[in-house]
Amino acid sequence: MTPSQEGRISIRTLDQEVGLLHIRAAERLETHGQSPLHKQMPKSAKALGNIQHSLNPELRPLLKQWARDLSIVTSRQIAKQISNHCSQQQIVDSVGQIVQKWANEDPSPFPIALGPINDKLTLFNLTPTNGITQECIDSIPHRLLLGAMSIILYCDHTVPLNSVCNIYLQLTDQAIKNPETNIRLAWAAVTLGNRLLVGLCRCFEAKCTCAT
């Protein structure tokens, strides 16, 4: 006899479980901000959490299901390589390959409309009160930049901040320098990179010159 729908046990795949964790974490971050329980977290994890909290209202409106899917794949890869004691460069290279494959093959999140840089230096200024938006068209460099930024927003706090910085900088370096890259998008990518580097410097209590 076929069991009733009510009596069936729902079994989620590993990808679905990881995805659910990321969705719940993102929802908690959006609703409550940084948890007080994170006071006992290492400096690196707290710094990354603070950066993600500041990014949430600026970046999340641009990120749809593709960003969660990309984050699930990259998070699993990072966790697997850390557990296997892979080198920093191996982790950076493997995540870069995943994001490059996504940029080359998956549906595009572009075009998107970007507002002018405002007084608050908001990354994208999606609803400008002054000035007009400009359309950022689809291209591989644009996909790489937005994909890299999405990884930062959804990255697990347990990933060392220096690894996060290295992954981000390798993904964005060439795209930022590309003369065909939208200058507004490139500026946002550089600004986010500076936030990561400043956070890394503070973790080591070093005198920071990243912003310059």
C-alpha cells in the first residue's frame, strides 16, 4: 500500500541542506543584524560578519536565486578543501574556476541599473534621489565582479578572512582593470575590496594603508 503524503519522510540532499543553512543565515542577518552571541567569535569571523551586515542592504537587492546557488557550490568547495588541508592558493584557484564557469555558462543577472555615487558612498545607489541610473550591460567581467561580491555576502564566517580576501581579489583584479568594464560597477568592486582589506588589517591590529 502506498503511504499517505502525511506519513512520508522528506529527505533533503546535502546541497539542499547547505542551501537551507545559508538562506536562514541570510534571513537572520537581514532581520537582526550581527548576533550578540558572535562576541566570542574570532576577530576574523567578526570582521567578516560586520562587512556582510553593512553589505546586506546595498547588495542583496541585486542578488537572486543564482547568488544562493553559486554560494552553495563555492562554500562546499572551500569547506572540503580546508578539511583536506589544501593550500591557500589551491582554495583560491578552485573557487575561481567555479565562478568563472558560472560566468561563462549560467543565465546572466544583467542588465542592471546603477545610480551615481552618492554622499554615503553606497555601493550601487539603486534608488537615486539625484541623477539618473545607467544601465550596466551583460559581459563576462561584469558577471565576475557581481559573482565575487555575492560570495562575500553569503560566505560562511568560519572561512578565514585572509582566504576570503585572496579569493575576492583574484576574481576581481582583471575585471576591474578591463577598460570595457562599467566604471560604476568597478568602483563598487574596489570599494568592497577595500572594506575587506581594512577588516583584515584590523584583525592583525596593524596600521592600515589599504584605503589609500
